Amino acid sequence: MPRYAQLVMGPAGSGKSTYCSTMVQHLGSLNRSAHVVNLDPAAEHFDYPVMADIRELIQVDDVMEDPSLRFGPNGGLVFCMEYFANNFDWLDESLGHVEDDYILFDCPGQIELYTHLPVMKQLVEQLQQREFRVCGVFLVDSQFMVESFKFISGVIAALSAMVLLEIPQINIMTKMDLLSPKAKKEIEKYLDPDMYSMMEDNSDNIRSKKFKNLTKAICGLVDDYSMVRFLPFDRTDEEGMNIVLQNIDFSIQYGEDLEFKEPKEVNEDPDDLNYDEAFQDS
């Protein structure tokens, strides 16, 4: 049977670890088992248990303290991820091989990893070779997306990850529970946006003709091909989390290979039959 993976990506501070914690709890409430793998070598703490932790392999602090490397925080993190890419055997040993695994990979917030560096693409290929069905989950802070030009910037970041990784991707606006009612209503137009209308609404604020043409071309690309839309994620809203999970499960075809359970054979009187027990495994 296949295994399933969510690559939880997004800029620093977009809520990746909070998403992982909330989603694992939500899956648990649905009687579904899920695990988290930390792939951020600069992480400090989590409020959930991890199945594997990249800091057991390499840490950013150790790299920065190495006098022969002399890396800063950004260079140190990239070095750690490249070291990880050369040591995928560690991930194999940490994951083992259990059928029907459902794993969330909590990834670093270094945006270069999702635009032009090959590490995440190599990770996807390694997981696919190990029979994982992989979905990208790209998070953007909803508080950042309330202005049109910031929204376009977030769209480009999400689109870059889609193009680089070439896997199904669900784009999510996080921290919806932190928005005021007025801001929530305002942000609805950004979830499935009309890019041309958004461009027209802000055209008066663009003084440079070249910049206006560039922005128009980007909006046209996104709108014409319906390439990017966002789902809201409010960790206090069970129904909203279900919608997010349904979209992810659909993209990785979760459950399509689960075996149908036959009912037990019973000889009891129909009036005395316990239907819950009848459909349990023998």
C-alpha cells in the first residue's frame, strides 16, 4: 500500500509548526494516525512529538560555530539542508517502512528552498521512490495578505514552489483566527481572487509604467490559468480544517487503496443484532 506525505512549506513565521500540531490533533480526533518529521535544523522547540528530527543529524548552531565554515544563519541553514540531501539514508532509518504511513514534514522557512535550490525537489523524488504520495502544503500568513501587492508577492512565492516541486499543492492562508471580523470579511476576496479586478483597483497606485505592465502580466498568468487559490485555516474551526484535509486527501488519493471490510457472518435474531460489532474486523 502507498504511504502519504504532506510537505508543509512557507516563509518563516507563516505558522508551519502550529499547522502540524493542529492537523495531527485533528487527525487524531478522526481516529487517523499521523506523524511529524522536523526538517528545520534551526527549530528550537515543538509542542508535539516528532517521529524524526533533522537536528539529530545536523544543527544550524553547530554549523555556525564551526570556524572552518564561518556561515551566518541563512548560509548555515542552506548548508544543513544540502548536508541532509547527501544523507537521505538517515531519513530512511528514521522512517522505517510501515504501510499506510501518513507523515507531515515540517520544513524550514528559507524561501530559497522553494524557488531555486534543488534540495526540496530531491526530497520529493526520494519520497516518491519510497512509495509516498506527496502533496505540498504552502502556508502564507493571512495578516500579511490583506494588501493587494503583498498578496501578489505571496502568490508568486506559492507559484514558485509549485513550479519547482511539480507535485499537487494546496495553498493555505493561516492564522485566520487572529483576524478581526472586518479583516476576515476583507480577506475573502483573496481566497479565490479575480486578479484583473485586483489590478484595476490598484492601478492608480502604480507610477512606473514598466512595473504596471509587469504586475499586469503576473496577474494575467495567475488568472488565465487558475493556477493559485487559497484555503483559509482557522485552528478553532473544525469544519474549516475538515475542508483543508479533504482537499489534501483528494490530491494524494488518500483512502482509495483501503480495503473494504466485510461484515461478520451472524446467526442472531435481527432484533438482537449489534450492528457496530458486526462490521468490526474478525
